[in-house]
Amino acid sequence: LAKTTQPISMDSYEGQEVNITCSHNNIATNDYITWYQQFPSQGPRFIIQGYKTKVTNEVASLFIPADRKSSTLSLPRVSLSDTAVYYCLVARGGNAGNMLTFGGGTRLMVKP
Amino acid sequence: GAVVSQHPSWVICKSGTSVKIECRSLDFQATTMFWYRQFPKQSLMLMATSNEGSKATYEQGVEKDKFLINHASLTLSTLTVTSAHPEDSSFYICSAPDASSTDTQYFGPGTRLTVL
């Protein structure tokens, strides 16, 4: 399983765009990149998943460069409710039965 | 996305008693489910992989006789913490992969266990 490295914490203000970068230098050809959000005392919630280039959904965008050794989660115009821990995970795609290994995550604090 | 539920959401028990936590996939079938433990301010740690119809696979350092896992059906896995002690107090989370979606796993809301 590819190891991931993320900043431990980030601060932002309401209305700003937040970009959280994750390094995964040992990502394998079949690996997908998935981001989860976790609020205190709740289970992680799926945000977005991608393999290469750019993926966008209603809550976030995921940018993956050509070498796939890193990825950036972009949260447009954050609000106070986006304060949470964000986890970047890399796991083999094509088989949803693979276990996920969580790194330390990034603790995002959104201030008014 | 798919929905995974857990029951109970929280439980307080006396030291030495056993506690059962249920994990259900509500709108899909899961031949595999995963159990995690999370201590305050820490990340999730995988405890075991629950396999329907076969024995669970435990991660190194996790006592299989203490954390009993039963994957009774394609929508239900249970984790029983036997002879619980205060050090077992933690947040227990299960996840289940949706085979129709590439490597997307859905997590339950978690169960807060407090052992007195």
C-alpha cells in the first residue's frame, strides 16, 4: 500500500479556497486516490476519488499531475462547517474489497 | 452513496463485561467489511477484515480472542469486545466497500465505547 504524507494542519477563513496536497511517491499503476472527510465522533465521509488529471464533483475538485506522485484536494469557498480532518488514501483500484490504510490526515480549521 | 449503519452509537459498560457492536450495509451487499479503532486526536487504525462465510483476518497486534468478529450475512458484521477493560475505550468504526464503485468504501457513523 502506498504511503501518503499530508500537512498535519491548515487554517483558513470563510469564503477562501483551500488546497490540501498529499504526497504518494510510491503509488502503483492500479492505485486510485481517494479523499475522506471526518468530523469529530463521526465516521469518515467519502469526498472524491480520482486516478489522473482532474476530477470535480459538487463539493470538491481533485487535481492529479501526470506522474501521480501527489494530489491536491481543492475545496472552493470553505465555510465553518468544513472544519474537519481530511484524509488522503491510496489503494488498488478495481476491487472495492481492499482495505484502506489511513495516514495522519490534515486537520483543517476554518475561521470566521 | 451507499449507507452503512452501526448500532449502538454509544455504549458504557463495566470492566469485565462484553459488548457487541453491529455494522450493517443498508442498501448493498458486502462480502467484506472492515473494523477500525480510533483514539482521540488520532487516525483510524485497521483492526480486522470481516469476511462473510469465513474467519476474520486480524491485523498484527489485535487479539482475535478479545475482539470477536462474526460476518453473519451479506449485510451484517458484528464486533464483540470480550471482557472489556478501560483501555478498550475507543471509537469503533466499520466500513464496507461498494463493489459497484471502484475502491470506494463507505463508513458507518461509529460507536463510542466507554469502559468504566
